[in-house]
Amino acid sequence: MRLSLKAGLAAFLLICATAASAQTDTWPMFRRDAARSAASAGDLVAPPFTQCWRASGQYFASCAVGEGRLFAADRNGNLMALDPATGRVLWSHRVRGVHVATPAVSGSVVFFGVLDWIRGALEARRTETGELLWRFDSTRQVTSSPVVVGDAVIFGGQDRFVYALQPRSGERLWTYETGLSICSSPAVAGGLVFIGSGDGFLYALDLADGALRWRLETGGRVDSSPTVAGGKVFVGSFDGCVYAADAESGRQLWKTPLSDQWVHSSPLYLDGAIYVGSLDGAFYCLDAETGVVRWRQPTGGPIYASPVALGGRVVCGSRDGRLYAFDPKTGDITSRTPLGGYVHSTPATDGLRIYVGSWDGMFALMTDDDAAINAHPEVPIPLSRGRAAAMVLRAFQERLPKPSGPATGTPFADGAADDPHVQAIAGAAQRGIVEGYPSGRFHSSHAATWNEFVVMCERGAQLWRFDTPVRQVDFLPESHWAARAWAAMAGAGVLPDAPDPTGPVTVAEAKAMIEALLAIPAQP
């Protein structure tokens, strides 16, 4: 059934809505844009990653980036705007329910889907203050992530309806009723709205009035969100299959069974291939023309999250608590970043940082890739603990006493063969330069604090027979675990002005301090 309602207001184009999608420094909605392309080519977002900050909370929903802010909704009912650089909460509003829909930003307005226990709603708020502009109430929860295109904001509801609203007022433009509840998020391309439903169909609706153009039947619920590329629509189904259809006619082009587990993940199209995760715990690459599986790579848990293309890699979270980066050609895992809890959300980026939620918080990550760091010396990239160990070891190892035997893998419980610093960490641990946490983990991808880096430098310098007067610093008590190292580095005159002991070190700061240390002659 279709209900077409004529809007009494003139067509309204939100300021900067189109421009925001085209800029490299915004990710204003779920999977970046209306077609759900989910790609960013910038090398500053290339894996592996260093953790910049973590905001507390549990997150099902992905986040959006726009208007210089990060917008997120946690499972405790908090709608919030964060500072992308620090994770500081700029504003927050509490509503009832668990949030799983990704916000959408358009100009000075952010739209939140609200899962309000039994009922739901779509809320429009000011990006600057969080002030509520309007609220459209639905009879059931809203778990579908809205898309903003032109003068319409479109989303699905658990009440079976697809809604198109006027963004300025919240007035209903049109609705379309499917056969069952909707968790899928709409994609828009070529004047059509594509969305899945719990009734097992993929729908194509006319963007102008919501009229049904076609529908494609699958063998299970379609909670996966469609992706549109090259005149084709790709979507997963709870029957364990991925489907491809002609975007204009709805003709099924291929159907590929992955396993007997649900495909909740939304497909990514990249360079003639489709990438998608499955609840069987594996990540797949399929040929976009034929549907033939090119490769399959297991992870440590079911995959609910959807992949994105970042810096030449395909990146996706898993319920095992890690964010994986895959080589798109071979399927090799090139990095895995631990995020502490289930990862159901999909990463977003502003071209400088990656933002992804887990059940252990919202994380901001930056590249720890050698080529990207060397290409952008002007960017203050945080120094990871793994890179810190590698830099200190490399600086002093030619002058250090040789260890009794070769380093054979990391001594820490969280060491991984695909960690680019794993051998350096093992070598530094063997020489006593680094040590892990009481848990037995090293947390290679975490940003190194000044306390940690100064201690590493002091240990490496002492092994090198470095000897200069000590000078106690006034910002740490002598009993502090890092006080001796700070005194040694202060005596050597290599410390920067007013460093924050618990704050992060940048790669450039670390390089400058090591160069200053190496300029001091070693003792015979």
C-alpha cells in the first residue's frame, strides 16, 4: 500500500547538504553518502591504526561526521556531539531506549533515529547546540539510519513503513508500507530509493512520491542495507546469500550463498568486487559481475558490522572486539586493532581520523602506516606504543649490548603476527626497554604517553652507557614510577617545553627527542 501526501511547503534544500557529501573531510551519514559507497582514499586513514582517544559508553550505532563535529548515539539513550580531536562531549541529550541507527548530518541539522522502547521517532536537532527542532513520532522503533537527499530525509521503521519527510519541518512527504518491520537503511541513486524489509524483499521506490518501481524476493529477512554502484544494487539476506539486481528493472543478476548464517552486514563495492561479512564469522570478497567468491577470510567472531574502504584496505569490525584491515586482492589480514568489546558499528572518517564504536566505547584512530607518516610530517600523528618501542630500539640497538639470543615473537599476550612492530617490541622487551601491563598485554596500538615514552628513552640511553646529570622535575613526585626517567631526560636537556606526562606524544616530537639524545656522546 502506498500513501502519497502532497507537501504544502516549497521545496527546501538544506545548506551544504550536497557539498558535504562531496568533501573529503565529512562522513555525514551511514556509509558516507546516499549510495552508501563507504570509501575514503586518503592515505592518512590507512591501516594499521593508533588509538587517539576513547569515549566511554556502549555503541551499536555508527557515527557521522559533519560541521566539525562527531555525532553518535549510545545504547543508553544518549544523543551527543563530540569534539573529533579530543572526544570531549560538546552536548548530550538523553532519551529512552537503545540506539542502533546512525545519525545523518545536513547543513546545521542532525537527524537521529530513536528507538524509544515500544514507540520510535526521528528527531531533528541543531548541530551546534543539540536543540530539538522537530520530532516525528512513529508507532514502533526506528532502527533504520536516515538518508538525506535534496529536500527529503528518508528512513524505515519497525512499523513496516518507509518514510520521506520534509527536513525543515518534519512534514510527511510520502510513505510506503512493506510487509514486515524494517531495520535496513535506505540507499538513494538514480531517482530511486532502495531498502530491505523483514518480509524478505528488497524494494525500489520512486524518490519523488514513494511509488513502487520493483521488488526482489530473497529467502530471508533483509536487514542488510543496500549498496548501489555501476547500475547495480547489492544486498545481503538472512538466508545466508548476497544478491545483485539491476537497479532500473530489479532483475536478479546473481545470488551467491555464503553459508547457513545470516548476512546482516551491508556490502561494499570497490573496483569490481563486493566485500561483505557474515554471521559465520568470515569476511568475503565476491566478483561484482558474476557473484563468484574470490576469497574468504575467517575472523574471531560473527560479523554484524559493514565494511568500508580506507587507504587502500577494506576495513570491518567483528564481534570478537577487533577492527580488521584486509588486503582487497588477497584477503590477507594486514592489521587487527583491538577495541575492547563487540564491534557492530561501521567506521566513519573525516580524512584524518577513523571513528568507530564498540561495546567498550567510541574510539578515534589515526594511521600508524610508515608511508603515510613520512608523507605528512606536518600532521600531529600520535605515537603508538609499538612504534615508540621500534623507534627507541632502532635508535640505540647498534650501540646496545647484544642480547643472549634472538627475539622470538612477542612476549605479550596480545602480540599478533600482523602487527608491524611485533619484532621490535620483542627486541625491546628482551633488552628491558619496554614491559607490558599487569594483564600481560602490551597494547601496541594505544597512543604512548609522555611517561611511557620518557621511560623507554631513559632505559635505552642507560643501556647505551648514556650518563648526564639528573634534574628532578617539579611536576612529578620523586616516588612516581617515571620520576627517575624524567630526571635523567631533564638533566640531558632533551625534553620539550611543558609536556603533559599523561598526554600523548606525536611522532614528530618523538623523533626530535631521540635525535637530541643521539647527539649526546656515549660514555666509554
